Amino acid sequence: MRLNEFTAQALRSMVVAGEISCREIIESVLHCIKERDGEIKAYVNVTGEEALKKADELDDKIRRGEEVGPLAGIPIAVKENICTEGIATTCCSKMLANFIPPYDASVIKRVKDAGAIIIGKTNMDEFAMGSSTETSCFFQTHNPLDTQRVPGGSSGGSAAAVAGHESILGLGSDTGGSIRQPSAFCGVVGLKPTYGRISRYGLIPFASSLDHVGTITKDLTDAALLLRIIAGYDEMDSTSVNMEVPDYVKGLKDDLQGLRIGVPKEYFVDGISSDVKEAVFKAIDSFEAMGARCEEVSLPHTEYAVATYYLIASAEASAALARYDGVRFGYCHEDAEDIVSMFSKTRGHGFGSEVKRRIMLGTYALSSENYDTHYLKAQKVRTLIRRDFDRVFENVDCLVSPVTPSVAFKLGEKLNDVLNMYLSDVCTIPLNLAAVPGISIPCALSNGLPVGLQIIGKHFQEEMLLRVAYAFEKNVDFREVNVGEGGRKV
């Protein structure tokens, strides 16, 4: 194994023991990027020179016997909508093509303080609006496991970078599944925390009541480590919750004896592929073999989640993106006769088709004649969806479900089929509406492609999610679980 194929925990141990240097880690990752990223296209900007400089500084500190952080020398890939001081942050949109933030997002400051090294900014769907990383203004990202398929979205660049060993750790954002879905498609671990657990300060908004910053890692131990570092109260974010953050690494256990796991029947309806269903049911069998008790539960308002999400998310996107008018922020179209023409041409040329579609949908929902019948009603249904989770969690410790209706689909397959593309997030959207945490882990292979298992927890119970996922990781090698070949009937 090359160093870029190790986990953060393993590399950290070797650095502390003096077996390797921070520079060697960065060089190994940069070598992989040079070898593979021409095909994968995970990065829009690789900060190799600066990364090597930071690595040398850390190596000097270690040689002098100075304290270094728990992520010393570990490269991290950062989604292009998280602000990084002095490094372009474009949201993969022409509208922000020249934006270089003068400050770091809170999560960036925390990983830097822990010794992590930014290796580059990763590709994404424009303004995080998409499920395949095909709407970027730069290029499409390819799945490193099969470059004819999508990596998922909108955090597809970060997921592809970690899965392709072009980074050790990744940061992404999740508004309706944008960390969990690409993690499932790429066979890595993706964690969306409870709303308010991780600061959103410095995350360029798509839909502020739904946006979450989260982690993408190679295994559960790294997920626990990275979450512990970036979680916690931040006075710069009014939605940040001031409560104690557990030591998630110490909470990892592979004992599930007596744990109660719910299986929501609404997540196994028509449209979920038989292979995905089979993989999840095999995972449920594994949990029962570990001593957990699994039972069917109901989240009756799940069927309204997609419609509710797209009304609320589009409405919030319409408001958030109103600032990009050619005057205050971003791109400005120069060939305009008057101010109205300048507004129109700036937004017409600056935004891609998917962003414009959602702005128009959101503006329609927020109009005076539609507000009560569309936006307000969607907010009421959102409350019902949250109450479904509250009620179910009175009797179970966590829930399990598929992450996606299928494995990674082919490039271009759904790009012009908007409704089908939106349904890619049918299993992940309810968690954002209810603000509960969820994690995606690989649980099986279908024709060589990973199937994601979603574990859903109570508010601020990320420790429980990590424990259940860790037990599965320790007891089941998903690479040996193949579905679609006469497995359990569903």
C-alpha cells in the first residue's frame, strides 16, 4: 500500500512514531492526483505547493519536539462551496468564478488548527444543486470505481477524491443528501450531523435551514476523529448549538447487544432496486446476529418529503441567490444597455440551467398568490415529517434504510430527466427536513458497485450512529457481500 491508501488514524500513528514524514504523505497524495485526476476530475484546484510548504513546517515542529494536532500532516479535500482564505471558492459557478475569500470557514479553521493540510478544492454541482456532479460550470466528475458512472452529488468531488485515494479526508455539504448519496456511490463513509452540531459559518448557502457541513472518510474511525474536531459551538453561526461534544473515537464499540433498530417500511417502496433492498436486508440480518433487535416501523409522511423539500429548498435558494445581481457580488455582464438589462444578462449568463430552474420554482412558491398554498403548506408538512421521527425514536435507538434507490448510474443517464434525478435523494431528504443525523456506509456490492446503508439517529446522537456503523464495519466486509445473485428475497 502507498501512503495515500492509509487512513488518517494509521498515518497519524506513523508520523508520531517517526516512521514517515508529513511531506511523504502529501507527496504520495499529489502523486496519485497526478496519476488519476485527469480521468476522475475530482479537483477544480490543487494546492500542492502550499500543501508541501505546510508539511515541511509540521515536520520541523515534530523534529523540535513541539506539539502537533491530531491531524498533523493529513491532507483534506474541501468542497468548493466552503470558504478558504486565499483560495478560490467558486461554488463551481460562473457567477463566483473570481471569488477568493478573505477568511476561512469555521470548519476550515478547526481542521487547520488540528494540523490538517488542504490539498485542494473539489468539484461539485453548481451551488450544490444536483445529484451527480454534472452541473458544475467546469467539468463533470467521474466515479473512481467506474469512470463511466457518476460519483453522485453535490459533494461528488470530495467523495471521488477520498474513494480514489486522492485525499485522506474530505469535507462536503449536505442539503438533501449531498454527502451521503455520493459516499454511497463511491463506497466511502459519509456523515451528515444534526443541524446545529457543526458551524455553517463560511459555507456559501443554498438553503440555509437545510444546509449541513459534514465529513467524508475512508472508515468509521476517521469519521469519528474528524467529527470530533469540527463539531461544537461557534458564536459566528446563530444556528450553532452550544452543547458538549463527545469524544466520538472513544465511543466506538462493536457491541450492539440489546440495541433496538427500526426499519421504516416507507423506504422500501417501488422504485428502490431489488439489489439495494437485498443489500439492506442482509445488513439487517447482520445487525440481528450481533445482538440487535430489528423491527418494522412507519414514517407515514415520507411520501411527501421530496415535494416538500423541493418547495422549501428552492424558496430558500431563490432568496439566498438574490444577492448575485451584478452589483453587490460576483459576475457582472458588461454588455448591458441599462440596469434592468444588466440584472437580466448577469443572472442569465452567470447561473446554469439547474440553478435557474430552482430559482424560478422558489420565486413562484414565494409569490403572494402562492405563498400559503405552496411554501406555507410545505412548512407544515415538514413539521409532520419531523414529528414522525420524534414518535418513532420513542421506541427505537436508530433506524436503517437504503441511501439511494440504485447504485451509481451512468454519466448523462439522468441529466435531462429532472424528476428522475430529483428522486435520487428520496431516502436522504427526510433527514434534512427533520434535522436528524445520518450516516452512509458501504454494505454490499452489486455488480462490483457499492450499495450504501443509511443509519439514522436521534438529534445530537451522532455517537450512536458511529457505534452502529462501526460494529457493522468491524463484523462485515462489504466487499464479500454480493447481491443480485440469488440472495434473500425482498
